[in-house]
Amino acid sequence: MTHRQRQVRKRRGKSSGGRRILLAFGVLTAIGLLALASLIGYIISVANSAPDLRDLKPVDKGASSVVYAADGSRLGYVQSDEIRTPIEWSDMPPTIRQATVAIEDRRFYEHGGVDIPGIARAALKDIFAGKPLQGGSTITQQLVRQLYLTNPKRDLSRKIREADMANQLESMHSKTWILWQYLNDVPYGTVGGRSAIGIEAAAETYFGKHAKDLTLTQSALLAGLPQAPSQYNPFHSPGAALSRRNEVLNAMAKSGYITRAQAIEAARKPLGLHPGKLYLTRREPYFFDYVQEQLIQRYGAATFKRGGLRIYTTIDPKLQKAGRAAIRNNLYLPTDPSSAIVSIDPHTGYIKAMASSGKYNDRTFNLAAQGHRQPGSAFKTFVLTTAVKEGVDPAKTTYVSKPLALNVPGFGIWHVKTYSNSYGGNMNLVTATLKSDNTVYAQLDVDLGPKKIAETAHEMGITTHLDAVPSEGLGGLRLGVSPLEMADAYATLASGGIHSDPQAIRRVVFPDGKVDNLGKPKRKRVLPNWVAGVVVKILEQNVQKGTATASNIGCPSFAKTGTTDNFNDAWLDGSTPDLTTAVWVGYPNALIQMRNVHGISVAGGTIPAQIWHDYMSVAHGSDCNQFGPFVECFP
């Protein structure tokens, strides 16, 4: 091959190589453009599949349910896995708004729903780190996740839909609205097994204050938590929390919200944690528990746990205070027995007081509503009521008061003696009631039939199962009764024979504004008014000159005492025209006898009657003119 031929071939080789490079570049460019076009098409397709926010309902995160007393004061928050109290924009201080924007989305006020430069920066970081796309989300995108996206799976398609929905949200609402919603909805970590949702719950959880009172350093600490709440939890990892807080302060200075000097000064301060107890503290915890049980029974556990309820109850804090004071003033020694008081408005069934001695932390058992104890002679009221209902005239019907060994068909021999072994011979039912004579009432019980007496007790408000045996008429019950039941039953007499279901809740307001009014009295006539009137007149005499004289407050009232044989339980159950109250005294351990309390054996007419007197005197005041006599209550 000649030299010329070799030069020609060489030129042709170079030209051919260049063409191949150009061809390859062209092919790659075409492939890239096709890929880009495909990607753009995919993004557009996925974005178009994003839902229209106008057709979606945001996820209802609810709020911590709140229970209120009858006077509108807060009793406490219902315990749940999440605590949240949404607040107004004006209650969010500038420091928490600025700190959040500085650390979460510093260009928040400049971009739309998506921050393209921010995504690019995050993408480069993730590429070099070898991790999938995670960062670059704006506050608006995060809010979209909180309000509309419940699927935790993160992939490209979800990010695209999220971006489209964020743009929609920006077109629908102002930046102020978006930041306000975000600060009310973002999780700030879990403390004590409960998640603090929103800035108000966070401020209370970590600093024991309202969000509006947060300082600069406190705002910086909280603003740094949402990115990794468990990692920066100041109670568990104070070092990491302090470093994160100072990072937020630095970001605030960089964004111009504070000066560099302010950031340096604030960074020197300690965390200053002060765990709040607002969501844990409950006034009237025994009644509070009772209300919670009522809510679950009515609405189910799911609705109850979801929260957001405002529950308005019937309890009167002043009566609660008066009840505890009356107990404390009469049972003031550490060795003294316990006591419980329940008051009911006989016209509505509203539970006005449910107080007891002891501390909730020492005993969560509610003696007033859950305690089932022997009622003693206080149960004779149901025997007397049954007799009057059956046409028996208490003034003209007599029995002989004496020790008994009654042969009761179907029950065998029943031995009966009266309190203190005091027998009065032949006496009518009025006298037998004032003396609380067991033997007279035992004979009356057998003549009427235990089944009828049990029916009367149930009609009047006793809900515990009764065995319908003769001893029940004298208060010998297998299961006992609670102070709540006895107050309810005696209220039936005070209302002229109309029974009202006991009610602890007046109304419930749901998160959507729906109101369930539960306060309408559920009343049913169970006794003729004249029957109630006859029984009340006899029990009024019992206050004037019978076993209940120590309960006399100088106003119209009726009452019956109850004492068990071994002084394990003592009662005073009675009523004024407007308030029915049951008082029980006894040791939580039912086997312990009260034979030496302040030097006496505790019977119904002693300490229980005195507690009733002291409490009702405060409940009604000294003006008896507000009440008419009971006989006027019964037409």
C-alpha cells in the first residue's frame, strides 16, 4: 500500500470514528429526550390522578376531650393516647412561628406548595448519600400529609401527588392559615406513653405552660422536634435536644428573625424543662371515672378514644367541697372509718355531689358509686312504702315488738331481734319506724311478701339484684347497695313517687359541633303521689323525734337511719324538697367493725347523721323559707 493510500484510509478512519461518536451522542440524546418526555408524561399523569382537595375531608385529629362541672369549670381532660388542644393563630407567639419556618422551610413565604430548589438540594444530598428521596418537603407538603394522606408508604408517585395537593392547598388558603394548621397538627413527640399533637399540647407537655407564653429558647426547642421527635426528645436525650435547639436558633439568625447576638445568648441557656400536669390533673377523680364509664357505655370505646368531645356534667363543685368538709370534720383521725356522700336533685335525677373520704392515689375504688354495702334499717323504707301501696294504714296497723323466731315457709326459721334489744310491746308502724324496730318490720315483711318489697325497691331506684328473701327488708342483702342507689331511691319519695334516672352528663358536644343533650330528665311515675306523701310524713317525724334527730337542719326534711348488727355499716339517707342525700360510713374492709370510733359505736343516728346535717346545712344555707313542707309537694 502506497503512502497516499495509507493517508486516505487514516482520514477515512478518523471521519468514521467522529461520525460514530456523533451518532452515539445523537442516539443517547434521543433516548434521554424520550426518557425525559416519558418522565414528564409520567409526572403529569400521576399529578392528574391526585384528588381534588375540594372533594376531600381532612383527617379529623380531634382534640383531647374535656369534662366540665355544672358551673362551667374544667374538671380535667379525658385520658387518651394522644393529647391535642387546637388554639387560635393569635395564641401562637411569633417566636414559634419564626422558629418553625426557619428550621423546616426557610423559603416558606417565597415559594408555592413545592420548593423546587429545595427539592434539588435535597436530591443531590440523597444521591451522594446513596439514599432515596426523603427531604425537601415544604411545610405545606407536610400539612398535606397530616390532613389528607394516611398511607405511610413513600414512593415517587406519592411524592408527585403530594406536591400537586400542596399546590392546590396553597391556592385555597393563605400562608397564615397553612402555618396555623400545621402548628396545630404536627406531632411533637411522645411523653409518658402519650403523643403531644400541636403546639399547645407540646408547650404544656414540656414546659407546663400555654403556647402563648413560650419564650424564644422554648420555641426553638419545640420547633426542632417534629423532624425526629424520638431522637430529639429532651427528657430522654437532652444533649441531642440541646444541639437541635441551638441549630434552630442559628437558623433563625440566618433567616433574620433574631440577631446573631440573641442566638448566641439564647444558646447558652439550659433546656429548662418543666413537665406539665394539665392533661393529667383531674378534679373530682371518682366522679370523673364515673363519667368516663357512662361515655363509653353510651358512645362506645372508639368514639371515646378519638377525643374532641366537650362533656358538661351535673356535678356541683361547691357541694363536693361541702361534702368532703363534712366528712373531714367528723372523721378526722387516721384510724377513722371512711365515708361517702351522694346527692341527687329529685326533680331531675342530676347527680349534684359524689364525694368520699380518702385519696384517689391511695384508692381508686369509688365508694359512692361502686361500693356495695349492707344498708341496715335504711332498707325498711321500701317495706313501709310497699305496705302503704298495698293499702296498709301505718297509724292503725300494729304488731307486737318482741324477740322472734319466725317460721317462714320456704325459708325456715328466722330469728329476729331489735337494735339494743329494746322492745316496746304493741306498736303501730309509725312508732316502729321512729324506733326502727326490727321485730315489727320483720312481721310486716313476711305478711307483705319479700317479692313485693324487692319489686318496690327496684321501681324506686335500687339496681342491684335482690334475692327477695325476708331478711332483705331489714337490710340483710347478699350483694349490698351503693350510696348512689340509695340516694336515687329516696329521691323517688322526695319527688312524689316519680323516679328519675340518675344523670351525670347534661350534654356532649362533638368535634363537628353536633350536640347530644342528655340532660332532659328521664322521669317515670312508679308510686302514686299519695303513697309517697304518707311515707314522707312518717320519715319527717323520724327527723323530729325518731332515730334521725341529729340530722335535723331546721328545714323541711325526711330521713331514715341504717345500722348493721355488728356496726360494719351505718347510713343516713334522706332529703329536703330539693336535694336528696345518702351518707354511708364504714371501713373499706367490710369485716372491720365500728365499735369504738371517737368513743362510740357508730350507728346511723350518730356520725352519719351528723355528716348529713353538716353537709346539708351548707348545701341549703340558713334560709328555710325557700322550701315548702313536703306535704305541699304531693297534690
